[in-house]
Amino acid sequence: MEIILLIAVFGLASWRLRPRHGSIDPASIVGPVASSPTTEWGVVVPLARAETRRVLLHPAFIVGVLLTPLMLVAATSDPESWRAVSGGVALGLVPLGWMTIIASNLVALRPSRSGTEELLAALPAPQSTRTGAMLATVVGPTVISAVFAVAALVLVGRGTTVLSGSIEPLETLAGILIVAGAVTVGVAVARWLPGGGWGIASVFVVIFLQARFLDVTTWPWNRSQGDPMRFIGFLAEGTNSGANFLEFRPAAWHLVYLAALSVLMGGLALARDGLRRNVRILIGGALAITLVAGWIQTRPMSEAQVAARVSFLLDPDEHQVCQQVDDVTYCAYQDFLVDVPDWIDRVGATLAALPTEARDSRPPLEVRQRPAIVISDSDCSPEGYLTTLTSAIASRIAVDDLWPADGDVHPPFGSDHFPCSSRDAFGFFLAVQTGAWAVGLPPAPHGANVRCVASGQARSAIALWAAAVASPDGERTLRDVTNDGSQGFPLITFADWDSPPTWGVDYAVADAGLAVDMLGLAPGDVRDVLADNWDRWTDPATTTKMLASEFGLTAPASATQMPSRTDCA
Amino acid sequence: MTTTTATVDLRQVIKTYGSTRALQGVSLQLGTGVTGLLGPNGAGKTTLLRIVATVLAADSGEVRVLGEDPTESEGRLSIRRRLGYFPQEPGYYASLSAFDFVDYLAVLKEMTDRRVRHDEVRRVLSEVGLADVAHKRIKALSGGMKRRVIVAQALLGDPDLLVLDEPAAGLDPEQRLRFRETVSAIAERHTVLLSTHMTEDVAALCQHVVVMNGGQVLSEGTPDALVETARGRVWVSDKPDPAAQVSWRTGSGQHRLIGDPPSGSELAEPAMEDAYLLLVGKAANAEPVSPSPSRWRRQ
């Protein structure tokens, strides 16, 4: 299908962009004149100025400029960290790169499209000079993309969201270099494949190469996020698996790689007019740097690098910063300390919604950050966290060491949210973990994503109710979580997912329904009733029917066809 | 290589396109002044001009333009620096203004000083009468104005050799008059090689005429000498004569006949057009052409 689409687009573009005027066959033109530095450089600068205006005013480039703000907004929405924003800005510049390929290609092809080739062939400045000037137009789109990048970073910085980490200029520079490289691609294609359709086809080729061969989870190689071979893509995603300390992509070398690739394309464009010595040196040098930078990027991690990253994951005490608030200990990695105030708010509010007996009957609460066992991949599908790590790290990690059944509350890296949604859940998922801890249910999954089922247990409804009470817009969030993907299934699931990945319990949809009903009661009244007999309500043997009866609510229907999973003790 | 002082010196130049011989051993020596190149479509005029303009390479023969050999890159560069060229189908960047387009070409003519270049662009646009519309987009100009833009670019830098391939096509009478004046002024100092179908332009402008057909030079000399070749062979009659080499009905209702005298006709004063038609004759519509021997060649 993609190939048919590609052929159709190319055919249409070729027809639409065919040369309009009769012109001399370019092959019959005598050839470039002798080059002399004084001739060429003297002409290249004013010519580049003129050609830059043409590229910047080309309709394709203008379309790219108009699209870019939208793309930047989309790529930086719901930011969690400056690293994500920095990379998002680069991603947002990619469509400008596509349109730049088309614009520079068509501007470079203008002589043949307008029938002025013969006229230009009789002028002293040869095509190599015009090619050089076209390549020098790289300055214009590069400056425009840099302005966009800076503006996006400033605007995000002025937003209300507090982001972890700091701006990572090397990540953003990749997007700017991609726009710069787009000029050289457009010119090189114009010189070697002189037809307007080829410029558009080259955009598809670039997209195809990136999406099909150099991205994660795509045919044919299904590369993991930790596979360094991905770094030879143009816009290579990081390997941080949600945390900067896990990143091992050499960002500076990736920029060198992109820059060298761009120069290589420029050299190929110049080679069309003869392989002169300086062009040979340019191509040879750029090719060598491209290969070296590509090779360095794809080197596996050293033993020390692997050990450091394993230590980060398995020895959180060594790397996390902890603080105690109201007898609760909060521990987070350095990059995520900005999230701790939100944790304190949500955990505190959840505990406040419950009777004081909830704390008194439990060991001290520890809220310690650790990765979720299941995360969302680039296609918004669930992916085991270990598979996102490079194999050198993953092979040294036992699931029970990374995710022990310790009974603590475990916020993941970044905020917990609906898969592929920018909707803010206001910490509801962390609140559910806290509620589960309070009622004696396992807050988080452990080991190889081990959870238990608490269907029909009164305490499960209490945990969900407390979380909804403690979270802004909690009732809507609880309803949405309940309805997201269950569709007749007795347990809460996300669409095309398993249960919300940071919960240690598979909650029943019917019990969540009771929790929603309880939200219609005064929270203080509920708390008082629960306080009167806290041990009873948190006893696994106490059912949701009893709880409903206590509050005069409709008892949830007993779940039928419950999957055979371990009940929560 | 034979040394020569001619601006354009062609010796036994041959050019073929596949199985078609566009030029069949053309030899010409052209100096200062305007040389008109006459010939029917397919005569080889444009191929000849392209070779002179260094846009096309000859297959064989010797070519020297402005004393340089265009087969060598240094020579080609030197020629292009001193050349003004108006191709048969020039093409435009329609979205640019006349000024910007000529300015763009001026940069390619190595005029790198912005102020000097802009002065020169204004000069050539003024010379072709486009000063008032210099900042209009080319696509908004009339067909004649567009051609004058190309004439203007050919005049950039006051070139030593001006090669013009049917530049006056599409110009109105007033523009043609002005064009003739411009070319004449340039020809006082430099060499102009002009291809045209318009014999009146040749008569008015050229000091030298070359008639081509079938890739060969049929004849060359002064316009007067060409006209003289038709003296005694142009007739006016009230009725057509099928035996005439060429005949047509004039606006007065009489028939102008070229060839042997038909009965009842009167001898007429020959014009450039008569001589040209007599020379090319019916061969203009026939391929391949068997050129008739020149009877008026003057070197």
C-alpha cells in the first residue's frame, strides 16, 4: 500500500512539476567552465543571498513555517521533563525539514522548470557555482528553525508546569541540523535526479528510512529502545527508558553524524559538476566523519557504564534523595525531585480522607520511586520496562530485585497517566496506590508484574474512593479509568492494555462502581463510619455488599467469569 | 589552428543529433558589425548560434570565438565573460521582477559589486525601454516586454559579442525600431550575430548576411549583394504563374513572381525577401536540401 501511494504521489508530482518550456537537453551543454576561487566565491555570496530569499519565500517552505508552531505545540504538550521538551522541539522541526527538502529542491530545479538552462549555460558562473550558492542557502532555514526552537523552549519555560532536569541543547540541535541537512538533500536530489517529483519522493524516502528501519518496534528489525543501532537514524530517540541517568546515546556524536551527513549530501550535489579535487576531499572527509560518528554511536556501553546504570536501578538508596513529611518518607532520583511536592500533596490528601486508624495500624509509609513494570512504547502499546533497556543492563537485573514485593508506594518515572493521553490525572494513580497501602492491599505490582484480585472486597472500594476524594476531578478520573477499556470485562483495564500499570491490584469494575456511588456521600461521614470499625472494613472477608449496605447504597453485582487470578489476601 | 582576427571563426564545423546532420561542414569568419543569419526552420541557425555561445560543442571542425577555443574550459570562461546571449527559447523566472531577474543573471555574469551591478541593471533595462516596469513581475509583462527583458540581460556588461537568436519575434514595430537602434549602437564597437526570419530586420541592421539551409551556408555577403542576386528575376503580373519558383499575391492584387519571366509580366525592383526566397527556393520545404552554388559570394 505504501509503495502504491509512493508511486502515485511521485507520478502526480512528476507530471505537475514537469519542465514547462522547451529547453536544450542539459546533457548537450558543454560543461562547467574552469573554476577559480576568485570567480566562484565572489559570485557565490551574492547568489546565495538571492537564492536564500527564493527558498524562504517558496510556498513549500512557507507551508512548513506555518505548520511548525502546530507541530511544536503537539510535540511539547504535556511535558514531563526538559529532556522530553528538548527532544520534542527537535521532533516538531522535522516537518519543516520535509518542506525544506521540497523547497530547496524546486528552487534548485528552477532553471530546467522555467527553461532558462540554456541562458544560464552561456554565463560565466558555472552550475557548480549555482550549486554552491544553493547549498549556502542552508543558513536561512537553519536560522528560522533555530528561532522556532528557542521560542518553543522559552514558551514552555514560561508555562505553569514544573519540569524535571534542564534544557538539553544537544537534543534540540538535532532538529535544527535536520532542517539544515534538508537543504543539502533537496539540492543533491535536484542535481542528480532533475525532476520535481524526485524532491517529494525523497521526503517519502527519508520518512520511510526513519520510520521503517531506524525507529523502534517497526518492521523488519523490531529494534528495542536500547539498541544503539537506532542512533544511525536521523532523529534518534533516547535510550533513557524514562530516566536521564540511563541515557547512553552520545548526543554530541549524533550531531557530528548529522552534520557530516549534510556535508556529504552537499558534496554529492557538487560532484554532479565534476569530481574536482576539493569536492573529492569534501566527500571523502564527510564520509569518513559520518562513518566514524556512526561507529562511535553504535558502540556498546563499557563495563563501567553498565555497572553504573544497574546500580541506579538496583540500589536506589545510593542514588535517591529522601525527605520525611508527616511521618511519610519520600524518596526520588535527583532528576525527579521536582515531582515530590505533588506526591506529598496527593499522598497526604489520600491519608487525610481515611481514618487515622489507617496509619496507626500500618508500618510507616515509604513512597519510593521506581520504574513501572510496564510502560508505553512509541506506538502507545504496553511494553515491558526491561525490554526498553539495552540488553547489557537488562541481563543483570532480576525482576524481583528491581520490583520487590515490599508493600511500599512506588511512583514511576514521570507522571502516571492514561496511555498516550495528555489528560492530567492529577496524581490519581498514586493516590490509588496510597489508598491500597492504607487498606492493606499491595500498592504496586512486583516481580514479573504480579498483582492480585480484590474483587468483592470492601477495602478495594474504599481505596478507590479515598483516591478519588483526594484527587482534583477525582470522580471523573475514576469513572474514566473504570470505563476506559473494560467494556464488559470484570476488571479495570486500559484500552488495549492490562490494568493501570502502577497498581498492585486488579480492581473490579463493580467495586469501582460502588466507590463512585460513595462519592455522593459526605467524605467526613464516610470517614467516620469507617473509623468506627476500621479493622472490619479492611478485612479481606468483608465484602462490598456489606459496605454498600452500611451506606444504604446499591450493592454491586457479583462479577461473573472472573479471570483466574490470585485473590488478594 | 589557423590564426585569425575574426571575432567568430568557424572552419568545417559539423554537428549531428543522432542521424540528423544539423551542421555539415560550416565555415564562417565574422568580424565587427551585425551579421544576419537567414534560413528556414531546420536550417541549422540555432545550432550554429549555440556553438558560438559555448552552449553546445561541435562534433568536429575548428571553432574560435573572440580568439578563444571553447573546447577548453579556460577559453570557454573567457568567451562567456565577453558574451551576451539571447537563446531561441530563453525562459524566465516569471515570479521575479524584471529588475530582480536581470540582477540575478548579472550576478552570474560575475558582477559582484552590488552598487555597480544595480547601476548596470538599470542601464540595460532603460536601454530596452523597461525602466518604468522594472519592478513588475515578469509574468505581468506582455510577450514583447518579456523578450526585451532577455535582450536587456544580453546587454549586461557591454559584451564584445552579442549572439541573438530571433530576438525580435513578438516585438511590435516601435519596439523593433528601438531594438534595431540598440543593436546598431552596439555593433559600432562589437560583433553581433543575429538569427532571424525577418528579412527587413536584416536589410535594416546587418552589414553582413549569411543564408543557411540544410546545415550548410548557402551564401554570405552584404545585404546589397544579396539583393542584387535577385535583380532581373523578380516580376509582377496580373495573374499567377505555376512555373514560377516562388509566387504570391500582393496586397494590390498583383502577383509577385520569382524565377524566369512569365509572359505578360513586368520586371520589378528586387528586395531582400526576394533574394532570400530565390536562394532558398522550394528547398525550404524539402529535406535533404541540395544547396545551390553561390553566385554572389564575396569575402
